[in-house]
Amino acid sequence: MCCSHSFEDKPLPGQKPEAFDITAVKGMKFFDPHVHMTSRTTDDYQAMADAGVVALIEPAFWLGQPRTGIDSFRDYYSSLVGWERFRSSQFGIKHYCTIGLNSREANNEALAEQVMEILPLFVYKDGVVGVGEIGFDDQTAAEEKYYRLQLDLAKEAGLPVQVHTPHRDKKHGTQRSMDIALEHCLDPYTVIIDHNNEETVKEVLDRGFWAAFTIYPFTKMGNQRMVEVVKQYGSERIMINSAADWGISDPLAVPKTAALMKLNGISAEDIELVTYRNAITAFAQSGQIDEADFGVNIDQSAKFEGNSILRGGQQPRVDKSSIIIS
Amino acid sequence: MFGYDTEALRNLLATIIQNNIKPDAWAWLSNQGDITNTATFNAAFAMMPRKTGKAVITITPEQAQELNTIRPGFTIEDWTADRLGRVYLLSQANATDKERYFAVIENLFLAAEMNELVALYSALPVLAYADQWVKRCAEGIRSNIGSVLEAIMYHNPYPAENLSEAAWNQLVMKAIFTDKQLTLITGLNERNNPELARILMDFARERGAAGRSVVPELWHLASPFTDAGIVNAVKQQYTTI
């Protein structure tokens, strides 16, 4: 889930950024286990596919403003397993999702009750690889109530859990999220604690959970810091994601960070683990991920529906350098 | 409520499914289908691929023939096991309580993912109360998901049997706009009509003006209701693909 933006932490003026050289990671495959494609354009899908992203997970979250009725939730969940999945397949990217009631909207209890009623309709669907993203935001009693209920749902459905950790009072919120998961007898190996930083990672790993890091400008991890984390903690049970959404974020965060790791001498094995393999290992516990599906269209009969001449389900390329639009 | 022998269909589908899925999956599926327990029915529908797998089924020519005798035009060839399992599940639903039957199945449409939509629209020809699903079918034609459109358009007798002329014409135009194979549409010639010919000729002129082409079947559909001279004049604008 995205963040409340702070635009105060701008990069220092005068620093010349190094260009992203995609050749550094050419031929590598990436899995972005947290990205909100519903808020992204087709240009982003194209760029991700070009950079080697072969599969992704779109966690259910809020829409930047609160929903006011149950039908909005239903249509959103159904778009995650429907239209957005199809849109992604047009670019050869396998789209999975996690389904859950996010923490912010857990605070509207009347609506949250109704959401809990429809969640079972979605968590068993094909390609749903977990319950998420759930957890704490303000750390209210209502958030805790629905976090607990959804942990039970995940347990019953045999699904991993993708846990959003709060921006404010982060360290305490992260600890509390883990305590509660253990109270509900979840195996920490099925729980992915998201949005870690240098202050939270050690305990998350020590207690046996997966530690996900969000590379997100200004408000979460920068990827130079991420390189240092991997140097210090290695690659076991660590994964990175972009959490790209409607805010200023970067859907290429995973391949870019892989390139930066390579430039900084991190081994190819470690890079593969934190940018691809670990996310698959964690979420494949759902029984819903088959690597054989990557890089092909989900449905071979799927074709782009427009007024174009497409075959085989691929989006056409637009020559953006041309003034002609035909 | 049904226009065909439902018992015969259920028995035949049961035989075909048993030949195509594992015994434990069949043991599970054969106990599903009670729509008075909505939550269980919904869950069974959603988790079908987990139970049946997604392999393409095999069906003998005799079975295909028998299917066509029981429900003319209905075919399941090249379906996957989960798609067939879902349609079988729907065929098990008791339709006596019309309101409940409609509400439960309509709700599946509202929360469906892509493969579920394919199965649901594939089931239209075997659902009870055929006239109740006309609006749902027209809604499906508005979909932009290729496999969903094909489930409605290809080898599916429901649209030709039930859609109004206007909705039928939308189906044909949508098929053209989305590069579907018109020859696979059940009832294409039987439902051809003058209004469709007019729309097709307007479309051909528009495409010509844009320097684009049209599929050759367009002329085949437009010709019975259009002056040959006009067809030829429009054809001169460009070449067909």
C-alpha cells in the first residue's frame, strides 16, 4: 500500500544521477511481488516486460480515498482477478494477486463486516496467492480485529499472508503484527512482512518470517540502502518489490535494484534470490504459482480487443518517437 | 424451465468428466451442486481448477454426437477440465426456486475471474429459464476479454436462439472489431438481417476512408441485403485482407 507522500526528502540538487543501464541485467528474469498495476499505464507494463519482469503480484489495497459501499470492494476484487489480469497478459506478464481488506478501510466497521462476508468468494479463486495486504495503519482496535479475522481466513484457505506494516510507529507496529500472527498459530514461513527497513529487518528474519522491502522514492527504501541490507543480511528470506501505485513510484524498482546490486558486486545468485526466487518460494505455498506460466499469455486464445490487427495476445508497439499516430 | 432433457445431459457430462479427472476429484465434484447452500456452492465453483486440474479434456465422437442430440448446438470440445467441471456444477443446480437459482448464478457472474466467466457464458445454453439470461449475454458481449467473447461467440447456440436483433448485430460487430473468426459463430447466416447489412456497409465505408481493410466475410453478410452495385463501389475503395 502506498504511502502518505512526503515531498520533503528531495534528492540533493547538483547530484548527477547515474543512468539506468538495462544491459547490466539483460537476460535476467524478475518477479515483483507487490505492485498496484491498476494505477499504472500500458507504458509501465511495456517497460516492465522489456526490463525482464515476467510475473507480479498485485495486492488488494485502498484506492487513495475510502470506498463507501460494498459493491466498490467487489468490483475492485473482481477487476484484480479479471480485467487487470487480462491487461497484464497482453504484455506477457503473469499477474497474480492477494485479496484482503486493507487496514485503513478496516476502520469503517459497518463496511468491513460486509467485506469480510464476500472475501471467501475471492480467496479461493485461481491465481490468488495470498491474503493481503492486511495489517496495521493507525494501529486501532478495529484494524486489529480485522487483521486477526483475516489471519484466520488465510489459515483456513491455506494461503500465505502479505502483511503491510505501518508508516507511523513502524517498529512497534511490525513487532505487533508478528506477535499476532504467531498467536493465531501461523507458520512464520507463510507470512511475508512487507515494507521493512534497516530497523525492522533483523527481528523479522530472526523470528522466521519473510522480509520484503519496498523500493519507493522519498518515503520507503532507496535502493542504495537496499544494497547495503543485502550485503549485511544476505539473501535468505529477503525479497524486494516496487509497491508502485498512484503515487510517485517506480514500476522498474526491482530490475533497477538488481542492476545496482550487480554494479556493487553482489553475486548473481543473491540477486536472483531477492528479485525473483524468494518471492516465488514464499507465495507458491498457495499452490497457485507455476513458473511454466511465465512469459506466455495466460490464455492462448486471449486477444486484444480493440480495433487493431493483433494476433496471439500481444499488445502492439507504438513508436513513441514518431509524430505519426496511425 | 429447461428446453432439453436435463437428466440425459447430466448423465452424459458425468461420464465424460469421470473419464477426464482423477477419482478423488470426481468423488468431490459428484457431491457438489446444492444451491441452497450458497457459500459451499460458490466455493466449489471457485476452487474447481484446484480439484479438477486444467488439462484439455478428451471426448469421443460418439459422445459429441450424443451431446448434440440432447442439446443441439452445444459442444464441449477442446474445453479444459475446470471449465467442464464448472458447467457440470451449474447443471446440478436445482432450478425449482427460480428467484434463488437466478440470484445465485448471477452473483457468480458478478465476482468472476476470467476463466470463471468463460465457464459461465459457456453454460448459457444449458441453464434453466433461457429468456432470463438475455441481458447477461448482451453484457458479456461488452466484455473486452478475448476468451470471454469467444465463449459467447464460438460454438455457442445461446445467442442466436435468444438475442434480439439489435443485440445480435452488436455481437457480430464486436466479433469483427475484435478479430474473431466469424465462421465459428453459431447462427451467423440464420440471423443475418438487413439492419446488420446496413451497419456493415457503413463500417466498410468508414474503414475505406481511414485507409484500412475489412474481413472478406463482411461482403458475404452484406450482399444478400445490399445492391450489388453499391457493394462493388465500396469494394473499390480498398482491398480486403
